[in-house]
Amino acid sequence: MFDHVSIGVRHIPTSRRFYDPALGALGIPTRFGDDREFSYGTESVLILIATDQPVSADERSGLHFCFKAPSRAAVDAFHAAALAGGGRDHGAPGLRPNYGDDYYAAFAIDPDGYRIEAYCSQPE
């Protein structure tokens, strides 16, 4: 549905330390980048843009970005990589039956406070 989504971040190198391994665990490649802008994905793209005034992240707003994972193991790897890359836990990997019988997901908060999720809908 979306071609791309752009979010403002305070510091590209800090964001890359988080997003490179977290999205890499899901098989999402880097596309292009420099010290002001960096992007990930093939068809739908996430673009990080350095700014002094990113949108204030608010955990209560409901805003989050969800990435498809090819397997439950990839969701687990995403979560571990996100935390190792400077993110904060916002929901350990596991089934979320309120979203569906096979909805397996994990949640993290990136260095700028944005909530991100990886999910897999494949049965184990």
C-alpha cells in the first residue's frame, strides 16, 4: 500500500546502529544513505532523515511501524538485535492471540522513541 515512510531522527549513526541489525534480522536490506538520510527496503521503504526537530514520539499515541518477518525465528532475532542496538523492550517475542491465532510479534522502541514491531503470521 505505501511506497515509503519517512521519519525524522536526531542522529543517523545512532539510528543505523539500531535499524541495521534489527531490520537485517528480517531480511530487509539497506538501499542508500549518507550522514543526512538513510533508507531500508525493496518495495516499501523506510527512510530516516536527520533533523533537529523529529516528531515527538509518544508511546500513548498508538503510532508504530510494523515490519513483516519471514519466520518466528526472525521475529526473535529482530527483538534481540533491536535491544542490542540500543533500543528498549516494548514487548517480548510471543503470540498475540488478540490480533489473531498465529500473530507472533515483538516490539521495541528505537533511540528516538518510535515504537517498532516485527510480526509473522505463519503457524509454527
